[in-house]
Amino acid sequence: MFESSLKQMGDALRARKISSVELTQSYLDRMARLNPQLNAYISIDAEKSLAQAKAADARLAAGSADALTGIPIAQKDIFCAKDWLTTCGSKMLHNFVSPYDAHIISQFNNAGAINLGKTNMDEFAMGSSNETSYYGPVKNPWDTARVPGGSSGGTAAAVAARLCAAATGTDTGGSIRQPAALCGISGLKPTYGVCSRYGMIAFASSLDQAGPMGRSAEDLALMMNVMAGFDERDSTSLQRDKEDYTRDLNKPLTGLRIGLPKEFFAEGMGADVAKAIEAAIAEYKKLGATIVDISLPNSKLSVPVYYVLAPAEASSNLSRFDGVRYGYRAPEYSDLADMYEKSRAQGFGAEVQRRIMIGTYVLSHGYYDAYYIKAQKIRRLIAQDFVEAYKQCDVIMGPTSPSTAFKLGEKGDDPVQMYLSDIYTIAVNLAGLPGMSIPCGFGDNDMPVGLQIIGNYFDEARMLNVAHQYQLATDWHSRAPQGI
Ligand code: GLN
């Protein structure tokens, strides 16, 4: 059952070949056995998950089941889930039990999916290795001496190790795609505004987007059918007609124009990654696609632009954590200002504090024009590069990450090295475009390599099929880590 697709699981549940309680219990047993080595989950609550499974079984019996009814899905711990501890990977929220559901969580609840637990993540989604989590690092199931990527590293490890059927992630600069690549799974960051951010703890609001992570593109399409949709509680949620994200699966790729940005294939990419990406492109040619050389001249500025804008938004968003209304409060303080200072100094980890300081600096009087406004202008140029590129191609492909999974501790004291992990993913967030990563082979040390597919606005259904056709022709996505 652990190798079944979401569709197969749903079919087995509706045919009453297995009950949701049995399915959920078998995942919980596997988690009890494997999570201690991987640390993929922050919260597991068997009683809550099984109660949902019981309700799902009743719904299955009544014949009113949806595609995901009864299927155990893990949720990144950035999503507020009613009565669940919701920490965002931070000591600041170590005691925060959410009184309400994020929009995404209620969508899964309405679909009858089971919340299997809350997955580990970099603190406030800041990181590329899951090492900034207050709850300790997550281990990569392919090699537990290596990182799973971040910030959705717990989700990526849980999916790869078959500790859930599929799971959610969020992506501000690459946090769905990069961990998907490093753990050998599939992940999609939708067009900005397609999934509601209501109840998703904010990092950089103009970039944050929720999306699905799973073992295949077909699974991601079913997850998107649940996750996407308008929500009036998020002012950036887009009012669009409901889509069936599976609608394009099985369309042939004949005539598909794949743009290869020359900047992505210049220096910086590991030789082992390059080899796997080239082989994937060759496979796409066999499937009938044609290759177009394109250029994204401003994409080289995306990392510096991001590290002005994302910290600026974070410094503002994280000002709400002050020790007053909820979350961590320092045990000893002299007055109100001292209480704020000590609570924030003790409640936030080093990387989060670094971002708050950078953000406060670039927004301060005298620097605002030089940094923040300039970065906003370059953001527009980066987005315009894509508009030009899509006049010549249908999708853009390249690597997701410059290297495969690195060793735990390897980049810990060099923030810039860590920031460069997202060199191929960040421009997509700055432009608000959809992007995905799918497994396309293995590099040095037998670690997975991810192929990035970037689409035009709202072109998720086509992208999912582009990934699906590749997955019909290859089996990288169905390889499972051995030895855990
Ligand atoms: N690694 C990037 C950062 O630390 C992106 C994180 C994300 O997408 N949430 O900001």
C-alpha cells in the first residue's frame, strides 16, 4: 500500500478493500518505527488522526467520498490546524495550539483527508536544509548524514520515506522545489494567489505560496484539486473558476516548446546534476518536444533581490511575535520593553534574527530607496524576462538545485553558501510563476537530482502533464530510498 498512488489508494478505500482506519494505522506504525531516525514530524497525534479516519470510513460507507477521502496526508507545521500544536519550527510558537484551521487545512478536512501529523521545517520557513528548526534537523532518507533540503524538509523526507501518502509544503524562494529535488520526490509551487495563505504563518507575504508534495505528478494534480480555490479571507487569493488539475494528464507532448535559459546552464551547476538534467531533456525530445534557447538576463540578480525583499517582509510579519498574546514569553523581565526584547531574543533562532535585522535595516529611513525600492524595480525586470521568454516557449526547464543533498553541518556557518541553494528557484517566486521539481536521476553519492519545470501563469495543468508524461516514460519517481 505504501507504494500505491493516491488514485489507487482512493480506489481501494472506495471499494472497501481497506478501511481508512487500517490505512492510517499502518502509516502511524511506520512513523513510530522510522520517524525517530528521520525527525520528519514535529507533531504526531494518533488519536486525532484515527478519529478523522473513522469519520472518513463512515463517509466511504455512505458513498459520499471524494478523491482523497480517507487518505493520510501530512501537513507542514506552518499551517494552523485547529487543536494541533502549530510551531512553524520555532521556539517562539512551541506552545501554540491553534484555535482555527488554515484555509488549506479546512479544504483537506472537507475532502475527508486524514491529517497524519505536522511536519518539521526550517524555523519560520527560513532555510534550505532544515537545520534551523527548533526541533532539530531532519535527515534525508536516502542518506541520513545528509540534509533533506528546506524549508519543507520534513514534508519531503516524510513523502520519500513513505511516512505519508502525500503532504503539503510552502515555497517562498524554493522551499517546495529544492527539498523535493534533494529527497527524490515531486513538488509544485502554484502561481501566486492560487492557494489561500489564510492561516499559513507568514514569512514573506508577496512570495509565500502553498503547494503539494508527493511521489508523482498525478498525485500532485489530485492534491491541487483540493488545495486550490478562492478564499475571501486572503486578499491576494485569486477569484477564478474551479479547475480540474488532472484534465490535461495523458495529452501527448508533440510540439511542446521547452525553453532552456542559458543562464541556468552556465557556471554553478554541479557536473553530476548537469548530466542528469541533460539526460532528462533528451528524454523530452524523444517524447516529441522541441528545444528553444532562451535567456533570462536578470535572473542572476534574483538571490540579492530576494535577500532584500524577503527579510523586509519578514521583519514586518514577525513583529507580531512579541510575547504578549501567544507564543513564547521570557520568564524574567523588568518592564514591557524588556519583556519584548527578551522574549524575541530567546524565542527566535539565529537565522530568523539575522533576517529580521537585515529586513529592518533595508526598510529604515535613508536605506529604503537604496535597497527596498531598487529591489522592487529589479523584481519587475526579472518578471518581464519571463514574459519575453514565454513568447518563444511553453515551459522552461533547468535544474532545481545546483547540487544534490549536502552533508548536515556542511553549510551551517556560511549563510551565503546556503542562500545560493535557491539560485534556480527564487526568480520564479519573484515573478509569481508556477514551478515544479520532479526526480530525474541520481548524482554523486547516489543522491537524487531534481528537474525544474517552470510554467506560465496558471499553466499548472499543462505542467503537471509535462511531468506526468516523463514519469510514464521513466521510473525515477518510483525509486524508494533503501536502508532506512
Ligand atoms: N531558502 C530560502 C530562504 O531561506 C527559501 C525558503 C522558502 O522558500 N521558504 O529564504
